[in-house]
Amino acid sequence: VQLVESGGGLVQAGSSLRLSCAASGDARSLNEMAWYRRAPGKLLELVAKTTTGDDTTNYSDFVKGRFIISRDNAKNTMYLQMNSLKPEDTAVYLCKGEADVGFTHYEYWGQGTQVTVSS
């Protein structure tokens, strides 16, 4: 499985962006997909995740009410709608996919897309 993010950019505080994560290969094997971010000088942190089957979603507290994660299985694409962006949202946003095949657990990562929010 290959994951490719897109949609990042430079925006002003209060603006919106929509990130995309396109999956290729055996994308239907992914049972969980998530967005992470890495800000300068900070550790990698989970932003939001979604699981197939029951379509549950989970958000970190710092994005609740502002970001929406979604998945279009027909297009093998996951999205992150980011609203009311703040300068502290500036980071490289990475897409992660997980799959369980038999007794083996797989993790896949994209290369990331830069989001910069100016004040």
C-alpha cells in the first residue's frame, strides 16, 4: 500500500484547508487510517483516526470541533477538513494506514504535506 498526501499550503489564521490521502495498492486491506502531525521541535502527535467497518472516528482534543476526518472508500482516499486554523496547527501532516493480514500487522506512512498557518 502506498499513501500520498496533498492539499497542504500557507494560509492565514481562521482559514480552512482540506488535506487528502490517496491510497494505492491493496487499499481495501486498511482497517484503520489516521492523520498525524509533526510540528517543529515537537513529537509526532495523533490528530484524528477512522476505522472501517463501524466508521468510528476519534479526535485529539486540540482539534475537536475544528477538524473533520472522512474517508471515501470508492476513491481509496481519506480527507482531513481543517477549519478555524491556528498558528499552532503549523506542522507536517502525515497519513498513516494500518492493516492486519492473518497474524501480521502492517503500518504504512505517506511522505507528509506541509501546513503553515500565519497569524
